[in-house]
Amino acid sequence: MQNLVKDILKYNMKKSFNNKIYKNLAILMINRSHSNIFITLTDLKKKVIICKSSGGCSVSNLKKHKKSPQIIENIIESLSFYFELYKIKNFYIILKVRFSSHIVILVKELTDRGYNIKRYFNQIKIAHNGTRGRKPRRI
């Protein structure tokens, strides 16, 4: 019985990838480090097409400029060449960061340029064992 279910799921996945809806669909992953913002463009099988960072797209090397939400506009501008090259019009967005003004500007930029956002996924990393406790005081 379980093998039958797995076979049906595999068949549906193959069928859905060949469907016309998925021809111009890609995944945008947003990740943020201590001093940089990364946006990765992948296909539906999660093979990386291109990764852009705010350090590579910013005018200056100041941390303040690289972390600002307005740098997202520059990153989308540099990624738009690849959107046109691969004829991508629809996106799944995977958030690996907390929701902030960066995400609002990303969505605004994509919709202003005529791209559609189909789904949002939230993949924030959460520690499975909680935070580390304080050290005991030595006397």
C-alpha cells in the first residue's frame, strides 16, 4: 500500500514539473549574515542559478550601507538580467531570516517589475536545545 502511494506521488511530481505553470517558475532564497544580505536564485530542483550579495551590489563597502533595506533594490536590478534570460516570471520565496523591512522592499520591487510571487516559505533556523545558560559565578 505504501509503495503505491509513493509511486502516485512520484508520478504527480513528474507531471507537475512538465506542466506549463512551472515553466517560468523559480525559487528566491533570502539569507542574512552579520554584515551581508544574500539572495540566491534557484530552479525548482534547488540547483543554484546565481547568488548575489549586498557586498557585491553596493556602491560602498560600509557595513551600514550593505545592511540597509534599500540595497535590495540594487540586488534585484542585478538579478533582473537572469530573470529575463531564463524567462522567469513567477517565484517561490524562501525566507531564512525573520520578517523585516528587507522582505517588504523585496516584494515591492518584484511586483513593481511585473513578477508574481506564488508562495512564501519560512525556514528560520531555531536552536533545538535552547540558549546556553550563564556560567556560575566564581568566588
